[in-house]
Amino acid sequence: MFTIEHEFDATVITLVDDGEAGQPLQEDVTIAAFAECVTVTQYDARTDREQVVTLSMAQLRDLAAALDLPEGVYRLERGD
């Protein structure tokens, strides 16, 4: 399950772990897309803190491309 909210300066997507049979549930993941970066946030019960990862737009493009590619090393070239 997930939610999408459009806020003043970001689009926020929250991924909720519905769980699979016999698998432990993970904490919700919140993805906030800003004009210049994307943040991924998840609560860590071990440290009792939220962990935040910030991706540049170039890193996000690389991640999106990587989801459909086989194992290997790649470099995306920007078209003119």
C-alpha cells in the first residue's frame, strides 16, 4: 500500500509494508521529491531515529535506469 501527497515544495510518497505471509513487517518508507533532490526516510527502531538518504536528480535517474538493466557497470550519457 502507498499514499501520494502533493505539498507546497515536494511530492511525498509513503510506502507501507503490508507484509507477506511469515515475513516481519518493516517500518514505513517516506520518499519526498523536491526540485533539486529526493529524500528517502525510514524510522530505525535500533537507534530510535529516522534515517535519511538524499539522492541528487542524477542519482535518481541512474537508479531508475538500473532497475531494468542486468548486472554490470554503466554510465548514462545526457542527450543534447
